[in-house]
Amino acid sequence: MRSLSPKEQCILALLVTHRELYGLELVGASQGELKRGTVYVTLSRMEEKGLVHARLERVPKHSGLPRRIYRASALGTCLLNAHGAFDRALARPARA
């Protein structure tokens, strides 16, 4: 199984829950787990791995450049689900 870092797990969980977010929305939604200085580096690496997809927002809701909007890919969603199942299996008490 391909390994996910805690930051990657957090990002994927947020994207699965919220569907699409841009970087600073991810930082805000993470309740301190993600930092502004690392979220874009992590998102870039995740995009290279095929875990997330990005698009430019069509019409910026602010003045300035369009933001990159991220969503979890099918691979990212499957990997997140597999990690969750693995974690739940480890948490079960051992049978005698």
C-alpha cells in the first residue's frame, strides 16, 4: 500500500468532505493541522502522485489571479479509504 503522510491524509479527508477547496481554505478547515507555508508544497507533491487534481477558478471572487481549486482524485479517495480501514483494523481488540 502506498503510504500517506499525516498532512496528505488531512488534505484528502478535507477534500472528500468538502469536495473542492483552495489552499488557504484547506488551512482554515484543518483547525491548525495544516500550515500556510507547507500546504501548497504538499498539494503540488500530491498532484504529482495523482492523489489530487487542480483547476484554476473560472472567475476569481477576489481581485488578483485565479486560485487553484483542488479536489481528491479517485486514487486519492481509494487510498484514504484503505488507510482508514487499516487504522480501524488495528484499533480492534485482538480475539482470543
